[in-house]
Amino acid sequence: VLGVEVKHDNPVTRTVVSENIDRLRFTFGVQMLQETTDKGDRNPSSVNLLIQFQRSGVWNTEFDITINGKITTQYLASVVADNLPPRPFSVRMVRVTPDSTTDRLQNKTLWSSYTEIIDIRQGYPGTAVAGLLVDAEQFGSQQVTRNYHLRGRIFQVPSNYDPDTRTYTGLWDGTLKPAYTNNPAWCTMDILTHPRYG
């Protein structure tokens, strides 16, 4: 967490040394963003920031960000950088817009934080994995609930078995067919005989 104000004549610089990170997330924003006229009207304003990496001793712009609008409270946004230079390297946030010299223009910028992201490559063969990223502010103080409709796994069941009604019709001819089922007998048979985990 940084929480550092970014000024026009004073870019904020940090050094990244972790070898095993894959991406960086930068969170930045404005404290307020508005311009007040002589008559007291509050109008939208804009501010321009750059996120730069130092590659081979030269500062290269990775993101050119403009925040526009009329914002009366702190506003934060984020971007993710994937193409990272070899470690260690320096990263800086530059304010292109000149700093306000009057109370009529509210446009202070801040670098709130940067997050080092390590991608974990995991394999779950034959498995469905669900992930969800939710902005907690959208739900206030309520707990986020999720619902999934799952049919289960496809198992080998007798050819005369109807998995929807869990009934058998006629005599079984000894063959099996693939079907979705939650019947404990056929689930158990799959657990015992499956070539990967049985």
C-alpha cells in the first residue's frame, strides 16, 4: 500500500525486485475532480497520468491514463501490466497535468497501491472450476450469495436405466451407457472402477 500523492514535478518511483511475479496491478485515482466557476458552478475536469517502466535505463510509458468527469469523493481505478521487464526494475507514476494552484480546481492525484500477482498454473483434469470476482461495494453490507445448477458427472449406467426418473425398464442386456446420474450405486461403481481415480 502506497497512498502517495502524485505531483506534476515529483513522479513517484518504486523498485520491483521479486523474480517470480507475473503481473502488476496498479491502483490510482483522484481525491476529487471538479472545477468551480466564479458563479459557484461545479464543472467536470480531467487529469492525465502515466505509468512507466524503466527498460534498459530508459523510461517507457506502459499506460497513458486520463480520468475525466466531476467526482466529489475519492475515485480509484486500476490497470494490470503483463509485459514486465527483467527484475529488478523501476516503475513510476507521472502526473502530466499541472498541479492545481487554486482551491477552485480540485484534482489531487494519488497512487494508492500496486499489487504483485503470481499466476498459479493448476490443472484439474476432468473437473469444472468456477471462479468469481465481485466488487463488494455493489452489495453494501450484504453477504454475496452464489447459486449453481449442477447435473453432476457422467457415469456408466446400465443401458435400461433412466437417470431422470431413476427407474429401470425391461431386462438389462449387460451393456452400459454414459449418462448424468446422482444414483449412489453408480457413483460408487465409478469411484471403484475409473482408470484415473478408481
